[in-house]
Amino acid sequence: MIQGEKMSATSKGKTFENFCADQLKQAGWTILFKSIRVRYGAIDFAGMWDIVAVKKQVGGIQWFFIQCKSRKLYGKEKQALIDWKNTYGFSGINCAVGVKIKERIGTVGAPRVGVSWEYL
């Protein structure tokens, strides 16, 4: 990307999804599904999850369903995710929203980007 050029909302979202996936991989999770960008939108798991990951642990497999957002979720959006978890959830499932956080260190330089997992 050329310096000074603005990123589209689609590019920002995809970049943050990749960042979340990288964070999960570093924490020992295996990514089973990442949303796929198609010409007129995206294909998400069950129409709402951007990333599905698993981790083998003592006593079984831990599942992690993630929706990546650059802001917090409220109201109907959040309730839809909770309803999905309550309807289709199973033993060993975790559902979360990965919320982008920006932290500026000092007064010079670009903000550092991170992710905060908001469990449902």
C-alpha cells in the first residue's frame, strides 16, 4: 500500500481478522475456518463467525468461535451471537467477539493494535 493511501473498510476488516488468527495461532490454537471474501460480501461460518479454532486439551477438544469487530457489540448483534451459542452450543465451546484495541505509546508514532476477547 502506498503511504498516505487510505484502506477500505473491507481491507481493514480482513487485516484485523488475519491479526486475530495470528494471535490465536501464537497461543496454540489451530484455525479450522476463516471467513472467505467473495465478490459481493463474505462467507462466514453459520453466517456469523469469522474464525473457528480448536485446541486439544486434557479432557477433550476446546472449540473457539470468534466474530472480529473494530468496535464493541451491543443489542441485536450481540444477542444473535448469544442465541446461536445457546441453540447450537456444545460441551467445550467458547464464543467471543475479538474487539480491536488501539494503544498509543508516547506522543509519536502509530498506535499499537491489539485484540480484546469479549466472551459471550
